Amino acid sequence: SQQGEEDPQALSIQEGENATMNCSYKTSINNLQWYRQNSGRGLVHLILIRSNEREKHSGRLRVTLDTSKKSSSLLITASRAADTASYFCAVGTGKLIFGQGTTLQVKP
Amino acid sequence: DGGITQSPKYLFRKEGQNVTLSCEQNLNHDAMYWYRQDPGQGLRLIYYSQIVNDFQKGDIAEGYSVSREKKESFPLTVTSAQKNPTAFYLCASSIRSDQETQYFGPGTRLLVL
């Protein structure tokens, strides 16, 4: 399957530090998305990067995509306590395939 | 206020009982989806619907059933055939099935008594 796999599974940092999480997938893709999930809540779409893009920014978020390595990274700069959540990558259109997620804890 | 609503927030099922989870959207989206999330895991697709009166099985459809009689509604029934139903269930929608971004409801947590 085109399952995204994320690394690390858990990440704990201090407020103000940068957080980087990685996603790998198995087959060719048209796009890759990142979603955030606060504990016990639904997912919120963060950013989508297409296969012909290498880097994309949205506020404090920076996403890179390396199709040759079948991997993507999500960087959150100047993290805040409110960024504490689980972050998932997803590939596909319609039938999304999600990774297992990275749980980020930002300590105030 | 546009969005996706799911009810109830918590649901308890007895052995051998069928239960139905509600999902409603007022975004005028054609496509709707049901996912299951187990603790510490990602989401797995149960069923999806591209248009009214049409739906397809996802990766883990066994023990579940759906209907799509109205554009705004996509209820999920967890049948007694689903032997391990305890999970967090998420409903999502997208403008069309060929649109990548999905919008999620707040989820229903199903527990077995």
C-alpha cells in the first residue's frame, strides 16, 4: 500500500524550539498532505504539497518533498505550547492513506 | 456555521448490538468518508461515498455498513459482526472525490460494555 510512515513516533521540545517530523511512503504519489489532530479531536488540514513541488511554506510551517527518496518532512518553527498535537501525513486522492503519526509535545 | 457534525460524542455498545454513528455536513460536499482510529495509530478507511446513493468499501469494511440517501448525511452502522469495535470513529468530507483535502468531524468514541 502507499502507507505513510512517520518518524519519530514521539517528540518533546521546549517552547520556541523547532520541531521536525518525517514521513516516508512506498509508491509514486501525486501529492502529500499533513494534518494535525489535537487529543480526542478530529483532524485539521495543514498543508498539501504536490509531486512537482519541492518545498512549501504556510506561516510557521515548512514542508519539503523528495520524490526520489519517497519522503517528506514537516518543520514547525518557533513552536508554541498550542502546537502540542499529533501530526499525520497522508497520500492519495479520495482514498487517503495515513501514516501512524508523530506525537509532538511542546513544553512551556 | 458550516462544518461536519458527528453524534454522539461517546457511544456504548452491548454484545450483539448494532449501533449507528451519525455524520452530517452542510458544506455541500459530494464525497464523504468514514475512518477508524485505534490508540496511537493512524486512520484506516472503512467506507466512502462519492455521490448520493453510492458508496464503496474501504480497507476495513467488514462488520460495518453505511447508507447515503441524502447528500448531507452518511451514517455508519457498527454491526454485531464487528468483533473489536472499540475505537475512535472519524467522518470526513471533500468537495469531490478527486479533491485531495478532507474536512473532518470531531469524532465518536465507541466503547463496548
